[in-house]
Amino acid sequence: MQLVFALAALSAPAQQTEPPPAPRIDRPRPIHRAPRDDSFFNTGPVIYKGVELHGGWLEGRGLDLNIPDTLTAESQGALQPFVVRLQWNEMDIEATEAGATIDLNFFRISVDGLKGRWQGEGLLLVNDGVNPSTASPITMHGDFWGARVGLYWPALRYRQGPFEACVGPEFTVAWFYEGLHGVPQSPLTLHAKQDEMVGSLGPKVSVRLLLEGFDLSLDAELPYLSGGVRGWSRQANAGIGVRF
């Protein structure tokens, strides 16, 4: 009997060892997950989150102009030349803007174009080569153009459901151009235009409504301009963005 069992054990096929199960790979979390509800200090990381298109306006009142005078002259033969000098003192700006913002979570980069009007005050100095020089205050106006690149850090962030609010500083570098629509008081024709580089720094508030795959935003800023144009300005815009 024992011999029979031994022969049966030898004739049974060898059991094959089953391979270990494949390691479990966790599926990534959904991209458009709902943000957590809390408030925190934004320290990163840098993550590409989306792009936004926006439009708005820029306004500045009583801005000081730190730019060269406009000078024109006309020869008078043996007499001293007829010289007209225009001093730029201050101006007001009203402009619309349009641009785009790239959201990198830790900071946001924006590019904008500006178009509008400006009005300012200056001093017209006239020396005709014969009579004593005269100085007359004048009012000027013309077209305004600009381009700007900004870097915004949403330092403090609050989230509640689909609502998000951020507060932080924004630094910008801009190019401003002012074209002059003539000076009727000038005895000589003034073909004046000015362009200058302007930097700004100021607090910015950004409010967003985060929806499935896109967002709606409202931003307001109070930047201080420095460089060729100095003073406080105001800015606001609204936009719509795509989130990734």
C-alpha cells in the first residue's frame, strides 16, 4: 500500500508557483478637483495652473512728469534764434487695457497693452530774440499708448468652495507714450511726443470664481508709478481663464 502511494506522488505533476501580483499603481487624482477650504500663506510650489484673458482700465491723476523739455527753434539771421521751450509738469491718464495672465500658483505673469487719452499741464517759454522771455502756463492733451509686463505674488490666499480671494504685491515694468495734439499758444509749431520707461509697485486684490475647467476673475490694484512718470494710479480688470 505504501508503494502505491509513493508511485502516485511521483506521477502527480509538479505544482507551478504562481507569479506575484503586479504592483498596484495609484491612479492620479482628477485634475479639476475642488480646492480645499482654508486660508494660507502662499509659498509655492510653482505649478502651471492655467491662462486667463482680461480687460480693464487704468487711471492716474496729478502724475508728475520727470521727462526732458521739448525744444524748437527758428533762425532769424543776425538776431538770436527764436526759441520755444515746453516744460512738461503733470498729467492725468485714462486708458483701457487688454492682456493675458499665466497662473503659476506661486506667482502670476501678465502682459498688457494700453490705449487711451492723457491731459496735462505745462509751461511754455518763448524767447523771440528781441523781447524779454515770457512764460505761460498751458493745458495739453493727446493720445496715450503703453505696454506692460507684471509679476504678481498672491501672498495671502483664502478659499471657500468655488470662491478664492488673494492679496499680495505686484511689480510691473511699462513703456508709456504720449502724443501731443499741438499747442495753439506757441508761435512755432511744436511736434512733441514723449515716451518713457515706468516701473510700479503696489497692493493687488484678486477674486476668482473657480468652476469646472475655467474661472471668472475680478482684480483691483493701487500701484505707485516711478521713473519717467511718478504718482499713484488705479487699475481694475475682469477676465475669464482656462484651468489645467
